[in-house]
Amino acid sequence: MQYFKELFQKVDNGSVNLETVEQLLSDFNLDVAMFDEYKNETDEYLRIPIYEGNYSVYVMKWPMNGKSTIHEHRNISGVIKVLRGKIQENSFLYDGVLNKLVLKEKLNYSTGSIIIEEVNAIHQVINVSEHEDALTLHVYFPSARNLEGSRLFNVQDKKIGVLNEKASSFNWSQPAFGFSEIIIKSFDYVEEC
Ligand SMILES: [Fe+2]
């Protein structure tokens, strides 16, 4: 794990962008065994902090059928590398005028794949592996320390949560002080794929 931290520290020169991070993650082959300690530890979703500087690096562990909240990356880009397992990414568009959340695309990725998280993208990550948990490596820049303005969408309850600067993750389960606003019954949901 130390190797990992040093690697990100070395290339943290303040001028990271999508291309340089994508290249970095494509170029190195990780020994996934270094994360074995997390394999059977728990069935829960885990976020393991790796590095925090001009950008944030995490490894995430997804239990079988585990999925992220539908979330927006307001002013933050990211690159994900699938370290183990099969991942499905659902991409959405939110139309604030028509008050509609639209599922636009479902894409599937396997071990070694790179997923780009564009600025202001709205998406959801799902572990669709048949028999195992999944591991993904995430690089966010600028640093994901401030998630202010990003929105979370709950399709079942039709609610939107707007995160503030105290938010710690793209997750409904965090304390209420991480939200600046929660809007109930606020949108229609449509699948276009
Ligand atoms: Fe994301």
C-alpha cells in the first residue's frame, strides 16, 4: 500500500487532468492481492482512503449486488479503474425544467477497465459480478474533500439531496448536516435505454 501512496504523491504536481490520470491508471498493473485483507472482512461497502493531495484517491469495495447512490459530480472529475470484478455504470441526465431524471445508458466493465467520470456527470456504479465482491480504484480531482452542490437522487422515494461542504461522501447514509437541502417528490424517472 505504501508503494501506492508514493506513486500518487510523486505525480501530484497540481496540474492533473483527465488525460494524465487516465494514462497513469492505464499504465500500472496492480497486484490486487494487496487488498485481500478486505476481501472477506465484511459484506459492507467499504471506502479505503489511499492518498489526499491535489486529488483524492480511494479504493472502494462493493459487496455482491452492491450499488452506489445515483450521484452527481458537481465540479469534480474522476477516473475509476476496475481492480476486480464486473461493474455496470448507469448514466443519467437530470432536466430541471421538465423535472425529470432520465436513465440514458448502461455500460459494462471488467477487471482492468477504465471508467471516466466527467464533471457534472450523474451516474451510478453497480457490482454485477456473479460470485464475488468488486474492487475499484477512484481518483477524483480537484480533491473530493468538498462535495458542495453535488446532488444525490433517490428514484424510489423521488427525493433529491443537495450536499454541502460538510458532506463526507456521495451517500444518503451520512449525517443530516452533510445536506444543504432535501427535496421530496421532486422529479419523474424515465428509462431511455
Ligand atoms: Fe461517481
